[in-house]
Amino acid sequence: MGHGTNRVEDMSSPNNGTAATATAGGETIVEIHSVCLPPKKTAFQKLKKRVADVFFPDDPLQRFRNQTWRNRVILGLQSLFPIFTWGSHYDLKLFRSDVVSGLTIASLAIPQGISYAKLANLPPIVGLYSSFVPPLIYAVLGSSKHLAVGPVSIASLVMGSMLSESVSSTQDPILYLQLAFTSTFFAGLFQASLGLLRLGFLIDFLSKATLVGFTAGAAVIVSLQQLKGLLGIVHFTGKMQFIPVMSSVFNHRSEWSWETIVMGMCFLSILLTTRHISMRKPKLFWISAAAPLASVIISTLLVYLLRSKTHAISYIGHLPKGLNPPSSNMLYFSGAHLALAIKTGIITGILSLTEGIAVGRTFASLKNYQVNGNKEMMAIGFMNMAGSCTSCYVTTGSFSRSAVNYNAGAKTAVSNIVMASAVLVTLLFLMPLFYYTPNVILAVIILTAVIGLIDYQAAYKLWKVDKFDFFTCMCSFFGVLFVSVPLGLAIAVGVSVIKILLHVTRPNTSEFGNIPGTQIYQSLGRYREASRIPGFLVLAVESPIYFANSTYLQERILKWTREEETRIKENNGTTLKCIILDMTAVSAIDTSGLEAVFELRRRLEKQSLQLVLVNPVGTVMEKLHKSKIIDALGLSGLYLTVGEAVADLSSTWKANGQP
């Protein structure tokens, strides 16, 4: 076949897939297969397929095909509102399970809502507002059965730290509240837009390593911030960096309150103990779930009973009763701080979206059902947009509450409705009971919640598996700890982008050898038994060939060639005749890559060396054919496998009397 037949065939050809044999002196050596071009497609067909692969990998319209108009309407409603999917099958048995789980997570959501609002420098009541409206909206739009919605520590911290850099929550509380609601609106708008435009892959730039480091750094900062409440300090820094916080702690030793410290340490011990028990014995989940609310009740009673004997323990004070007041009139769409609100909204939106989807998918995998990422983005986005108009700040799925929800036996999103109903009762009738709730118990609840965010085991695994990922993790961790929360995240994302650029611009290339007794060719560096083939240099490129790496790859291959020729001279080996380039892993090529291949062939030809390409994939093969590179390589310049190339070329040289 290598002696006069072109091995490039069209898929539409009737003899597609044919094979021939390479022969030497009448003896059959190996079967040589044709390298086929992909099926012919128009430019529109290619664009349509590419858009579908990028934006619609799940083919969302498939279920609508071959359906009546009535069924399409029903399917459309189920697609937009997942509650219609399971609502028709809902029964009393499911409701009983959801009531138990809903009331259980409500006991955790109420104290956490108040605590996280203070973490964001917002009035405590806003945390309860945020535990009422968003869960109701998510129950209708969300696709997860176990996600428990409400305020979370990381988003609260980021919002508080970013807004506090420009606006004081104490000196200008109205403006601060306006910016918080506006940031929430833009967070929701950004999240919903990602879902509607199916651009969820953008959040993948927050790698696992980045999130591990960022979450741990933020958890440390959150914990240090709670020293204000745990020690009873009145004058405390508003900065979020490690050094200013620790300086503020020790510079205000005169404000430390031993009564506050004793109460805080007692309840911290209780909450950590209950958390440890629930982790060791998951069936006792209700202990850690009920502990925060029980701690709030007991500590409130203690402060109330001791109010006449000590004034050292500060407490929340008055909280207004009633439903969420409308806040659409407080949205801040013009003015000097609009850019700050947009930036805060986008960053908190990305973080909360990443956390919510990750939590939802975690529990979905445990129960073997699917969570649609784009639907989740839209649900969380619309939830936050509606929340911004009803006095709520950024909310998402909380891991701690979702874990309790799962362990409590939640069956559907109705558990969120039950939780919201419990919060509603609290807002309408129980708010005066929180008057004497001490601030120290809120600090303790936050401390207990964020300790679990420091995943040292994940960091150790990064160190063992990928040192660069560990470096990214540490950049994120120390950036958050010593620079600032948003800049720490930006540094980590920047390091991740650099890693991507390094992989793209400096792709891996390796030299292959033959495993004796087989037609298999593998890396000489990985397989000790693999051996070089005299007269051949077999190289593999393990990335697409783009403008960003085409020059590097060309120079790298020429360097491999020079090194191989030097090695041959030193060992008096067989003269190098052919460079085989295995393109199996080259998934794409652009015009710069094509030029590089053409130039490489020309430069090797000047050195009396032949360039052979092996197994280019469909789109690469098509571009090589259209650019006439296949014609330039000649009849024996393209093969399906390395083994066939070596066998055919060797037999050709032998037939021509070449050594």
C-alpha cells in the first residue's frame, strides 16, 4: 500500500475502511489500513454541532421530540418549574418526612441566620428574612431534593469585608444596607444569566485547589473575627486581615470580659462535642442540629436571669416583628458606589453558586439522581433577585444545613417550605424572645460552623498528587489571610490561569518506543521494556496545536531530532531516516499549527529526514487535507498506527536496498 496507493479515503467512499498489506520479497509483513477523512459537513452543520457541544451538552430539547403539543406544554412547565415533576406524585408519607426534616433544619437555620447576618455587618433580622423568602422560591425552581437554602458563612464574610472597605455599617447603615441589597440583586442577575446563557463552565475557573485554600483562609478569618464576641471586645477592627485582627485583640485586652469568655467557652465546648458525636454516629444527627437553637435558648435565659447582676455580657436587643418589608426602593442603581455593589455581587454570586451546586450534586450522587447545573443557576439567581426586593441578602445552599436535611430524611424540596414556615412563625410571634440573646452565642455558633470548612486532608492530598495545585491552594489561603478576601481569591484564580497557559503554551511531548513482541508503542520514560527502533524517532504530542504553542512544538521536535542524532553518533547506531509524529492526542489544530507542521516538514527535508504523521483525529485530518499538507507529505507520509508506519517504511527501504 505504501508503494503507490494513497491511504487517505473519504468516508463516503464505497471502499471505505479497506486495508492492504506491506510486503517484502513476497512475504506478508503487516496489514496497512486507510486513514479516512471525516464525513463531509457544511460550515453551518459544523457550527451547529460545535455550539451544541459547548452550550447544550445535555441536549435539553431531546425530551420534547415526537411529543404532542399538550405533552410539550407539560414538559415545558416541568423543565421551568421542577416542582411539577414530583408534585403530582407527592403523598402524605413524603410530607411527614419533609415536615420532620424541615423543622430540624429550621432549628439550625434560625440561629445561623442571625449569626451570619452579623458576619456580613447587617442587622440580625436580615438573616431571618433571608431564611424565609429564598427557600420558598427555591422549592419551586430548584432541582435538588436535599439542598437547604439560606445565608452561608463564606458569602456573608465576603460581602461584609468588601462593602466595609468603602462604607461603614455603623456610621452609614442605610447606605450599607442599600449596597447589600443591590449586591444581592447583581449576584442573582449574574447567576441567572449564567444559567439562561448556559455559561456555567465559567465558574470552573474556581478549581478544587483554589476553593480548598480560599475556604480554609476565609474560615480562619471568620474564626478570628469571632474573637470580638467571644472575648467581649467593644472596639474591634473592621479589617479582615490576620495581622490587624490579632493586633486589635491584644491591643484591647482591657475590654476582655471574663463572664463572656466563660460563657463562650462553655457553649463552644458543648457545640463542638455535639458536632463530634454527630460526625461519629450519623444517626444522632439531630443532636448537632438542635444544639445551636438549644444554646440560644439556654444562653438567653441565663442573660435574662443575670441581667441585674452583670452588664458585661452584651446581647442583641430589639428585633422587629413582622414579615419581610419590601426593599426594591432601596436598590442602588446610580451613584459613586455602584461599581462596588456590582463587583461585590459578582464575587459573592460566583462563590455562593459554586457552593450551592457542589452541595446539591454531592447529596444527589448519594441518592442516585441528577441535579441540573443550569437549572440550579437560574433557581439560585432568581431566588437572590427576588430576595434583594424583600430585604434579603445573598443566599445559597448551605452544606451544614443540607447535611442535616439529608440525615433527617428529607424527600423533596418541601422541607425548605416547612423551614420557611417555621421562620415565618418566628418572625411574626417570637422575635421579642431573642432580645436577651447574647452576642457571644452567635460568635460560638459561627465558630462551630466554620471549623469544618478547614479541610486539611484535601490540602494534604493536593500535596501528594499535584504540587502545582497545592501551590495554588496555598496562594489562595495566604492571600485571603494576609492580603484580603477578594484579592486572595483573585491571586488563586490568576495562578490557576497561569497553570492553564503553561499547559497550553508548553504542552507535553514524549518519545515512544516499541514493546518487544507487540505492535504497541509507548513512552520510553514510562516503560523500561520499550526500545527504540533503528532509523526512526517516534514522538507524541499530547495537546492541541495552536498559535500559542506551535512555535514551541516545532523547536521541541527539532531539539528531539538533534539529541537523537547525537545519541546515534555516540553509539555508532543506524542513521536516523524518519520522524514519526503520533497525533492521536492532538484534538485540534489551527492555521498557525498547520504552518508549523508544514515548516517542520520543510526543515526536516533539508536534513534528509522524512516526516510521517500518525492517526490525526477527524477535524485535524480535515484541516491537514484542505491545507494540502497531506499531499506535501507524499504517499508514505500518513498512517493509522505507529506500528503500521514502521512496518511499511521498513519494508519499503528494504525493497529499495536501503540499509
